[in-house]
Amino acid sequence: MTVSREVELAGHIIDSGMMQTSFGIIMDMGGAFEVEEFEIGRHKEAESYARLLVTADDEETLQSIIHELHQNGANPSDPKDATLEPAPEDQVVPKGFYSTTNHPTEIRYEGEWIEVENIEMDCAVIFDPEGEDGQPRAYTKVLSAVEADELVVTGETGIRVSPPERPRGKEGAFGFMQGGVSSERPSETTISNIAEAIEETKAEGGKILAVCGPALIHSGAREDLARLVREGYIDMISAGNGFAVHDLERDIYGTSLGMDTESLDHPRKGHKHHIYTISEIIRAGGIEDAVEQGVIESGVMYECVENDRPFVLAGSIRDDGPLPDTITDSLEAQNAIREQAHEADMVLMLATLLHSVAVGNCLPSTTRTVCVDINPATVTQLLDRGSAQAVGMVTDIGTFVPMLAENILDE
């Protein structure tokens, strides 16, 4: 005896591949389907609609299929209110809690759909029937922040997910951001498109977050990134201890990890420059103090201080020092990254795998994201982790940043 459930897809389900993906999910997981209704959009802006009857041999298989379809944007055609259960203890959620995607999400309460605030992947959804102004409210929380007796959404019922769509038209500065990863695209054209997207974001009053790795300093792109910070095209920086140390070392000693980035020479005792730099910043009391005292007079961190651009330096077990500004508590660092990510309207991930994945985990799928790295694995891993909205560019960061700055500032 088979069991069945109706689901529906709506939007640009053909152009985005949503319908094809849904068919594949059903068949790959041992189910079957019938298309009960299908309305095709007749022009570029028109949306399509499909209602499917999904069948499986048993309830467990059907539930697994429905779960995967739900992540892809297929929702039950007969929605019920979401199931709410109190958290039994601090940091403990009910069994079967709903684990979020990074797509825009709503939950149904007393027949009304309520948007989930601050959506990001791998979180619980907390529901407050009163809210701050007497209105019901839903929002995400990481598991470590859940408090006893908070109402947690469980199961799949009463949850609506809306993955970003890709309509036929690709007009506007962000039209290029629909093509995945490639190292074969003309780099000048792609960089010009990214520059245009940055300018459009700023013109709309948006904020741009740059996620930076130490290779950016080693490759000689430091001065151009500093220019973008100074001129207001980068609003926030997210990085690690190493990026900041190498940037500061370049100012004090003219080297990055002991190497002169212009001559490529290794000065005598240059290998000690990074630890000497850390010592000088500690002696000054921190990066801001070092700038105010004249210890630091140029670079990315200098421009952040001088132009009031906030930065988050998240520490790791590999760090030397670390700098006084580096956040060594991992949960505190996550929260600081999360705050930046929720403010960002566009994110540039520049030559750093670990920090790109960390920030990507906190981003909603609607945030415009560009990931640039010489290693294709960095870009593909970001997409594999769930940041499907990211556009990848495989190229040398020392080429990318100067060309980007030239497009924005010198033309």
C-alpha cells in the first residue's frame, strides 16, 4: 500500500531548475510522482506553478522525500500551523526540531504566515507569540543560545521555504550573478561586472562586507583594498589574526610574513617581523591605539580605524600572539561574524577558505556574494556547504583586487 502527499512549486521554477531538481529528488529517493496541475509563465517576468502528487511505498520514505523537497522550495498544498514545543533546558531543543536552510522562510501560526527573522542555515526557529510589540514573532537561534521553555518549531508542518529564483532576464548589475563557478570567463568582464554590482549596492544605501585572507597582503593587493576601505566601498572587514598581523607588519617593517612584497626579497631576521609586529601592537594597547599613537600609518587596518569601518578578527589555535583585537572565544567570534553578516547586502570573499565558509554559514541566500580564490576547491566548497547564491571566480587575488579598485576608483 502506497502513501502520498501533495506539494506545490511556484515562481520561476523552470528557469531556476527547481522543477527538474524536484523530479530528481523524488526518483532518486525511491518515490514516484504525478503532475496534477502545471501552469507555465508565458513571458520573462511571468511565474509558473505546478502541483505534484508524490507517492512512496511507506510513510518513512515519503517523509524523507518531502523533507528534501521542502529544502528545495516545494511546499505542502494544504498547509497547517507549525508545530511548537518548548525547549526542555538551556541549549537543548526538542527532538525533531526544524533545522533551517539559509533561504527566506515563513512559519504558519493561527492561519497566518510569519517571516522568520535573521534567517541562516543550521539554526532552530524560536517563536514568540507576544513579540516585543504584542505581535507574534519568529527568529533563528543557534543551539547554544536556546533557552529553556522557548517555543521551538519542530517537524516540517507549517513551514514555507522560498529559495532564490533565477528568472530568464539577466539585466542590471547583478544579472551576471547566476552562473556558478568558472575559471574560463573573461576576467576583465567579470571584474567589471562585480565593480558595477558594488557601485549599485552603494547607490542603494547597502553595506559591503569583505572577508579577507592573508594571501591578499602577500600578493601585493593591500594598498588597493585599503583604498576601497578609505573611499567607502568596503564598509566592514571580517578576517583572522593573520590577515591583520601581516597588514600591520607591512606598515612597520615593509614585509609580509618576512617577505618584501615588492622586491620579493627576504630581509635578514624578516621571519621575526610578524611576532615583533604583534609585540608592538600589544605594547600600544591594540590596533586603534597603535593608529592614534602613530605606530601604524597605512594599510587596511589603518583605514578601518581612521574611517570608522568596523572589523572582526576571529582567532584560531594557529594564531601567534594574538593581537589584542582578536576574538579568541569561538562563540563570541561567531556572534560577531553573525552580526556583520546580517548587516551586509553584498559580501566579497577574498582568498580565504575557512573564513569564507564561516561567514557563508551566517548569510541568508538572498545576500549577493562573490568568492574569489586561486584554488577552485575554495569556491566549490563554499557552494557545497549551502551558499548556492555565491558566484565564484578562480583567479589570483593579487590581480583581482587591483583591477577591481581600478574599475571603481580610476574610471
